[in-house]
Amino acid sequence: MMSTEFTMIAKTFKGLEEVLAGEITALGGNDIEIGRRAVTFTGDKSLLYRANLWLRTASRVLVPIATFRAGDADEVYEHVKQIDWEQYMDLDTTFSIDATVYSETFKHSRYVTYKVKDAIADLFNGKYGKRPSVRITEPDLYINVHIAAETVTISLDSSGESLHKRGWRVAQTDAPINEALAAGLLMMAGWKGQSDLYDPMCGSGTLLIEAALIALNIPPGIFRKHFAFENWKDFNKDLFDTVSEDDSDERAFTHHIYGSDAGYYAVQAALKNIRSAGVQRYVSVKQIRIEELKADKLKEEGFHPDGALVIINPPYGERLAQDKDVLRLYSDMGKAMKFQFTGATAWVISSNEEALKCIGLKPSQKIRLLNGELDCLYNRYELFQGEHKEWKKNAPPKDNRTQPATTAERDKHHDRKPHSNSRVRLSAARRENSQVPARAKRPQQTARVPQRDSKRG
């Protein structure tokens, strides 16, 4: 069905394109090109499987099968009808179509979807007198249509359900932060497990769990029950088993990850998710308000602030009753950062720029990102004692502090060679210790618990 080397497109979120490109480079992708919320690359079938298992900041991996120009929906119909669909599906194959349109010519993505569906159905109906069925949920084949101006790309979606749905989440607060975004925030902060980490507003634990998976070099896709490519006609089960059952790239993590939250239900949700992900040995969570944190107590509990990473996804203010409440919260957060986490580097993401000013610290770096539909700032703060000028004079070299990943560091991200045939699973010993069941037995039910604000962990 596919040649040895073929083109793939990994979709991502605004602001994470460079991070995703670095991940693909580390996996051994070739001909990498960064686009709008996407990275195009080439590789073989093994890389396709590994990309779905390993990519932390991707939402899905597409395989283009046709690209053409069309001036209207009827032209799209004719081109789609010319594709040799019997390479990819049979009469009993169920399929769904997802269309994304950036075009003045094609203003209604739903109409494009209907025309593509009709072209496939008419092709089979004309040849066999029967047609494959459309199924919205859990189809055998996911088809993606992308239109930019008059350029149409038809792709097979190898992922199916979005890759940010890892499979470990069994409990959540309202609107938890997207797992792929959480991983991207950590990777932009330079996180590789080289220090302790603290999230004092951890919500349901997304940042904590993603941090543990990165530190241990465990692929995020290992918890999923299914990928769409497992239904493809050319699916190579032996190759996929080899890719998914090799744990040789797992690594030791000698530090610890800490989290806390003011909400009881948030902490309980975090504990459930941490156990589900099997990382409870490496992650600790407690219920405490950020203004009640004390440096001495944190050190007694084992947290080492020097060189540590503090990462915070606070409430943005959409659900707080009064502006003064959120401003006070950010002021308390700034005090805790400066006086309780001295020696660490902190990163804070928020859409509330006025509230960010109440932190009272000058960010050393600002990055613009999207969290869902919200435009956010992702700010970095150096947490030191005394005046900034004095700190800058005596600051350690940048290489000794947490830094965002650069292009030069991409190959080092997973601590392996760029073109290694990396294939992973949870090792039997660690799976036994952490009580993580095999991938096919992962629980899928989700229990919801209340939370005071949106876009939290």
C-alpha cells in the first residue's frame, strides 16, 4: 500500500511546531518541514508506528494519499473518485471523514465532507452495486481532507482518536489542560528529569504525569488501546509488536516530582491519574493552598529547590467571581515563587496578562501559545534572593539552569541517536512494581469531579 519511504504530517497546536519538529528529528524523521500547526516529514512504516507511540506534542499523524487543485466541490468529487480506494478499504470497511478548510473558495467544510463521501460511495456502488458505510464513531478508516485556498490534500489518519488522549486519565477536573500542550510546556522549559519539579496548582495532575513520562522516557502512546493504523489493510502486526514491546530506551529518574492544589477533589483526581499512569513512585501530591507553602517544610519533605523546575497553570479568571480574587491569587503565587522556591526556575502559563503582572517578578522570557481557544503567555522567571543586578552578576552559566530546548539539542531530547530504531513498552518489572496493566487492558472510563476554574491540570 505504501512505499518504503513516504510522507507524513504530524498535527500539533499553535506554538508547539518547533518542539514537535525536534521530537520528529529525534525519532529519525527525514525532510522535516515546519508548517502551520503541523510538521511534514518522511519515513518508513516503523517510523509511522513509533511516531504515534512517541510524539508527545502531536495530536495526530496523517499519511497523504493524494494532493490536487480544485476550484469547487464538484472538482473535489471528481478527483477523489479517481483515487484507488481499494488499496485502503473494502465494501465492509466503515469510514469517517474530517475536513479542515482554509479557503475563500470552499466556505463550508461539511459540504466538502459530503462530496468526498459521495465520491467514495459512488465509486464502489458503480463497480459492485454496494457501498461502504459511514460511521461517525470508531470507524475502520479515518479520512482527513485539508483544503488551503484551492489545494486539496486527502490523507489517511493513522492515529484515530487524538494522540493527546493518552489513555491514563481516569479522573479529571473541569477542562483539564491538554496532555500534548502540557508535554510541550515541559519540553519548552527544558525538562528532561534533571532535577526536582514542583507544580503548586496541579489540578488533576496532567503536568505531573507528563513530567514523569518524559523523565522516565516512557512513550505517551503506550497506554492507548488502539491506533487507527491497526485497521489498515497493510498493517504489520509483527512490526508493531516489535516497536511497542521494546523498553530499551527507558531510563532511571533519580529526582522527584511534587504537586499540590487547594482543592480536595483536584488532589483526589490527581492521585487516581497518577496511579493509573503507574508513576506513583515518582510523584507526590498533597492538598495545600499556594500561600501556605513554606520552603522549610518543602525541604523536609524532600524537595530540593536549587536548580529545580516550578511549573504552574493557574486559574485564568474566567470563573472567579471578582477580578480582585484572581489578582490576589497571582500576587500570592508570586510571593510563593520568590520566597518559597528560591533557587528554582519557574514557568507560568496564563491568558490573563493583567493578573500575570501581579506576580511581581520580571519574566526572563515570554512565549505566546494557545491553550484551547485562549491566547496565553508562557513566562519564565528566575527565582533568586536579593536584587536582580546582583543575581545576574553571580548567576550560574545558562547551561546549568533549565533552558528551553533548542534545535541543537533536539537529537539529545530522548537520550538516543536520531536514527535509532527506538521501540518501547513498560518493562515487565516496572509494570509489576507500578501496577500498570498491559496496554490492551487500560481502563477507559472517566470520572468527572468539580473544579473551580478552567484550563487546569
